[in-house]
Amino acid sequence: MARQDRKRPATLRTIAESAGVDVSTVSRVLNGAPEDVARAASRETVDAIREWAVRLDYRPNPHAKSLRTARSNLIGVLVPRLSDVVLATIYEGVEDAAARHGLATFVMNSYDRPAEQRARTELALSRRVDGLVFGDAHSDGTFLDEIAARRVPFVLVSRHAGDHPSVTCDDYRGGGLVAEHFLQLGHERVGVIAGEPFASTGLDRMAGFVDHYREAGIDVPAVHSAFDTTGGHKAAENLLRQRPRPTAIFAVNDFAAIGALGAVRDAGLRPGEDVAVAGFNDTPLAAELPLPLTSVRSPMHEMGTRALELLVSVLGGQKPASERFDPELVVRASTLPGA
Amino acid sequence: MARQDRKRPATLRTIAESAGVDVSTVSRVLNGAPEDVARAASRETVDAIREWAVRLDYRPNPHAKSLRTARSNLIGVLVPRLSDVVLATIYEGVEDAAARHGLATFVMNSYDRPAEQRARTELALSRRVDGLVFGDAHSDGTFLDEIAARRVPFVLVSRHAGDHPSVTCDDYRGGGLVAEHFLQLGHERVGVIAGEPFASTGLDRMAGFVDHYREAGIDVPAVHSAFDTTGGHKAAENLLRQRPRPTAIFAVNDFAAIGALGAVRDAGLRPGEDVAVAGFNDTPLAAELPLPLTSVRSPMHEMGTRALELLVSVLGGQKPASERFDPELVVRASTLPGA
DNA sequence: CGCTACTGCCCAATCGTTTGGGACAATCGT
DNA sequence: ACGATTGTCCCAAACGATTGGGCAGTAGCG
């Protein structure tokens, strides 16, 4: 009988003693591949062991397993900020996929600060993660190169950098879509709120937008900003000060766009009528805003799941190609004066 | 010399061999309390060991440590949805505090579904967490009682249930604040969007509001809804169908409030002028909305950190008292027709 | 000088798994 | 009938850390 039915959780040994076999046999039966199992014990022994395992409510001790196998099945995820719904959604995708692969994940905020990125990464490493997902890659800087040089398996998500494997949205194309839309509406005097200068998302979206306009022979002023409402607000104020005033503003992120709407209103102008505003990511809020926001939809959840899967293949020793998802323009009242 | 300078990470043994002492000595020096250290080795040995530790870039193997000590220093956190900025912010607080206490955390979504709550909790337990933080407590149901009966250390955050230790906002008072505000503005015909019927947050906020109005001799219709924009939108449509029509709506959550703003607009009414709308949580967006939203501020981040600290004291064998934070009304244009 | 009390270490067991290598019988092929 | 094969298991050594209990040598004490 099990020595300790109540006190401590069942171990391989408890089962082994109950079933009258060796712990190695139990281990092979409970965890081996089907063929291993067959080789490890007879039909009846296998059944008996399995029965005892459920009866004793056996759960393998992950620490023991990790210690022995030198694999933690743990993935660290770094994001600028979890309270940014975009990153939270991407993380949900990562976590979903990880669960399906039997991996555990944990997130940490880096606040887009290089020092924190380093510190958090070291922390993750000291927790012996098998790999990392960076949602906060900076396109400048050498941090990721150093990590790669140390042979740490990782992938990027949302932002890309260097030629490290990444899963992103085709941000350049997304910016182009907005430009196309604006041009169709006849906007010739426009501005773009470009986000942080180190994030490929903002940079690409801006570039796609600007390039498209340039093809139409129009130069577009861009101003960088934080990715939040306050950042967007301030940036929009700047743009609105220009003369002649822009009739449309593209913010590379929904929150910045909301801030821009606020700035337009504060300037005594009617958002959507006097100044069209478009955002990016098609956050759940965009559709429900008092003035519904035109935005570019990016598959955030899916990007997260694909990133995790890419990481799995990296862990498998492969060197997978980066992936880029197609964005989709969702037109709403904030760019439709007539509506 | 270390047998393997490059290949594998340094262990106590590597250091022991380098310094010419036993691993037990190294262990005591590196991890013991100051007095232990003094008893374990001479001044010079201690220095030598410490020196080797940094030189070899030693990081304790958490799996070995957890296996031996039967303590994982891991905390599981359950939330309805991480892409809800309220919960994400609370989690950030939890994570911050955990880091300060040398604990690691990981989050999981339960989507407020009992089956997921159970499954995720079991998962956390099988990962051998030291304790849990539930951000998704249901006030009905017996799940938490069962967990408590199993002696699993946990605390609740954001919502309370039964008399399990919890860290919440004084939601009842928060609801009262809004009622007070509405009454001062002269609203006699009002409605409340109450959120999910199993969440103490919504229930308390509604109760505080309704009770306050009842004291003024006015009955308030309440309608439950999901905590998101769509839920708020639908609920507001219902309320707006009533005759006479309410002149003010209290949504127990900012997202529901935003949905309500949308519904008001869709009904051909002017939000803030024809129908005042107030929310709850004072999400960063509230202030930046085209029509800034009156909301009740709750200290989300702080609630998270306090919850973790409460859990720490539970882990220390104590039975701490629940904590309730004071909310604060932030009045903005959505309830100020003249503004 | 004999006894105790430190000081400064080391030994060895233990946590729960995994895994290479046998051991011992029964069965098979020839 | 004899060696080879196969089916069933067991042994024992890790993985890296913690921790109770030694055991020398030196110092202090009467």
C-alpha cells in the first residue's frame, strides 16, 4: 500500500510500491512512447500501473523531470506592456498555442527599456526557459544579436529586427492601405503619427503610408510619439498646428488614434468631418467608439500562436522563415465625413 | 579548474571543485543566512567561493532547488481575460510585487467559465505552484470552497467571494459615488448596466448605486451584460427603450460605458447632453475619449500588489484580513451637459 | 593536563525522474 | 537438445541542490 495516502502527492515510487514493480518500469509505462511501453511491461502490468496512477492521482513532479531532462518546457515572453491590449492579445495567442504544445509560458514587461529587457531576459534564462518570445524587439541596438550569439532560442512577434525569425503583420502594406483610402477620399494634406522610433511596427506602417503618398507626388510630415493615447494626443496637436492644416491623420496605433481624435476635438474641429483619423490594429474598441474608428486589422491572436509555433520549430533545431500576415482595412465613420 | 567552462552552466559542484571545498560548503556560503555563512567557512574561503561564483557566472538551478525544498516559488494567477486592460493592470501589480518577493508568476485566462477555472487551477497545481491568485472569483458556486478545503493557499483580487481573503475596491461605495453625482445633477430617471451576475464587482457597484437612489425614493432598473463594449451597447439599447427614457446611465465598467455611449449615439441622442454616462475603473482611455468619460477610479495596480502580499502572508501560515480600497469619482464631460 | 567548546569543514542522504544496461526466464529455430 | 531470441523487469547512476550530522584541530578553562 502507499506509504502516504494523504500527506504528500503520489510519486513514481508510491505507484511502484503499490503495483509491486520498479520505479523505472512505472516511468516507462507512464511516459514512454507506445513501443517503449510495450517493451517495458506486460499488458497486465501496464494496466495495473495505469490504474494505480489514476487511483493515487499521480502528477509527475515537473521539477524532478526538468532537473533530469534539462528541459523546463517553459517559455519566457517579453512584451513592452501587458496592459496594452495589443500585446495582451498576442500573448493570449502565444499562451494558447503553448498549452497545446504542453509548454508553460510566463510574461514580463520590459516597458521598452533596454535595461529592463536585459534584466528580464537574464531572469528568464536563470529560470532555465527553453526559449523566448520577444514582443518588444528594438530595431536598433544589438541586444538580440548578443542573445542569438549565446545560442538562446527565440523568436520575435509583432515587431521584427535584423533577420531574426519573426511573426509580424505586413505593416508596410497596412500603411499603404490607409494611404490608398485617404487618397481615394481626396485627402492631399495629411500627417502621420509614427509611434516610437525603435519599433518596426510604427516605422513600417509609416513607411508604407509615406511611400504610397510619395508615389502620388505628395510629401507627408511624420511625427513620432508614444504608443498610447497621450502620445497620440500630443503628436496630433503638433500636426494640427501646421498650415495648411492636414485634413487626415494616420496614427500607427488605435490608442494614438484615439488620442488624436481627442486633439482634433480640443482644437475645435469635428473629428471625422474636418479631420479624418485612422488607426491600426482594429482593437475591439475601435468599432464601439462614439465615433467608430477606421483601422487596419491585424491578426494579433494568430500572430501569437504562430510565433509560439515558430519557436517550437526553432527548439527542434530548425531555422524557420519569418512569417508576415496580411492586414485588412476596416473603414468606419472616422474617415467618412458623409456617414 | 572547472571541468566544463563553456558547455554547461556552472553548478555548485563546479564551484566546489574550483575552490577546492565541498559542495555543501558552497551551498551554505552562497545561500545561507549571514550566521550560517559564518559558521560554514572562514572569511577567506567565503570570499574565494563568492569570487568563483561570479567568475563562473553561477545561477542556481531552480528545478534542483524546488525539487529539494518542495517549494517552487511560483504563483499561479487566474483572470477572466488578460486582454481586459483592468485585469492586465492588476496582473502587472501582482507581477511587480512577486518580483520583489523573489517569486515567479504566470497568468492564465479562465474566460469566466467554471470548467476552465477548474482545469487551469489543476494545471497550476500540477505545476506545483506555492499559491494562487484568483481574479475571476464567482460569488456563486462552490469552487473556491473546494480549493480552500484542499488547503491550497490562495487569495482573491478584484472580486470577493465568501470570506476568502481578498483585495478589492470598495465597489459598493463606488456605485454610491456615481449615484450621488447623478442625483446632484438632478437625474431622476436613470438606469444601470450591471455586468455579469456572478461578479461581485458589478453586483456591488450596482447595489451601491441602487441603494443610494432608493434612499432618495427612486427605483432604478438594472440590466446585466457582458463586461465589454458589445455587452454595454446592447444593455444600453434596452435601457433606452424604456419610457420615460433614462437621462443617465451608470455602467459598472468603462468598456460597457463606451458601448453605452455608442448606443446613445445610435439612438440619435447626444451622449453627455441628452443622456449622461458614467463608467468604472477609470481606464486610461476614459480621459482621452472624444467625449471624456466620467468614471470611478480604482487602484488596479495597487490591488494587484497588495493581493500578492496578502498571498505571501497566507503562505507564511497566517490568515490575513481582506482589504478594500477606496474608490474616487472622476467627473468628465460625459456627465456634464454644459461642459 | 584533561575536558569542553569552537571553528571550519566534509559526508552522505534525499527530493522524483529518466535511462543505459543487464538479469532471468520462456520460447523459438534448427 | 542447444544456442539464440524475445519478453519482462530490475539496478543503479545520474540531474543540482539542501541539510543533519559528523570529525578533525585549536583554544579556553580550571
